[in-house]
Amino acid sequence: FAGGMLTPWCELESTELLIAALGAESITWWLRHCPHTVRNGSLVLTQGRDAVDLHRFAQRTTHHRHLNRDDIAA
């Protein structure tokens, strides 16, 4: 079950748009068949020294936004 996590837009970092689209469609299935499914998004973090990698990851994915510590705390 991929660790119980669906991250279709993060998949774009290393795969085709089709895979992300199919993953996004599957979220509806999970919500319908597993009533306790939680949908809160995904949080991608990195150490400061790896900020270049995080920037590259963001360029290869979609449906994301950058958060600061106050955003995350909220």
C-alpha cells in the first residue's frame, strides 16, 4: 500500500504524467472504499544542505507550494 500513502504529484519527480494522473484518480476510489482515509496532502522535507535537491524535486513535480515553519505548525 505504499506505506499507506498516495502521493501522485510527487511521483512526477521520476515518472510520466500518466502515472500521476492514475494515482490522482485512485484517491477517489480509496475515499469511497476506505471511509477512514485521511486526505491532508504530503509534506516533503529536507535538510538545509539538501535545498538544491528539494528545488530540483519541486521543478519536476506539480500541485505543490512552499511552506515556512509557521505554515507547517498551523
